[in-house]
Amino acid sequence: MINSTKIKLSPGFEKLPLKKLFVFSFFLSVITILLGLVAQIFLPPEIPLYYGLPQTSEQLAPTIFIILPSVLSIFITVINTIFSMKIHDNFLNKTLAFTSISVSILAMITTYKIIFLVGSI
């Protein structure tokens, strides 16, 4: 018989409303990071990442920076999760959860668009 052990998390995380959204946001970002690492095979040495800068070589970044949007979305998700555990207002908790999932989806779209724009897939 297989003994299943449940991973114990912080009691604050167990009580967190919409914790599935925070977990989904985290895993979506991790999957996007893994895709970015695998896609480096098909990408040129530099990719256009900084679109806010003038149209020069300043927009270009090394290929490893393709994971930057997802790393930032993980950071935002972790910060929002910590805030949500400390704040007991239902509306703010929902706002933080939906902000985390929105940032993760936008980071995923950004990464996919860059890969399919400049990659040789």
C-alpha cells in the first residue's frame, strides 16, 4: 500500500482565498521559463526584448533574457501571495490573485510572441 504524504504549507497559505489562482499563476510562469530555456536552441544570439527603448541595438538582449518576463511574474506572484496572507479584506485578496494571474498570462504571451517572431521554428 502506498503511503501518501501531504506537503504542509504555511497555515496562512492554507486559509488563503483563491489559492488555486496563485498556484496556477506560479506554475504557468515556471512552464513559460522552461519553454524559454528550451527555445534558446531556435533563437538567435540576441532577441528584441526592450521594446520601450529607441529602435536601435538598445532593444536587444542576450537570448537567456527570454525568461525575464516570467521571472518577474513569479516575483510579483510571490509578493502578492504574501500580501494576500497578511490582508484579510476579501476584495483586496481577489484583486491580488487576479493581478498575479494577469501578469503571468501577459508574461507568457510576451515570451511566446518573441519566440515565434524571431525564432526559426
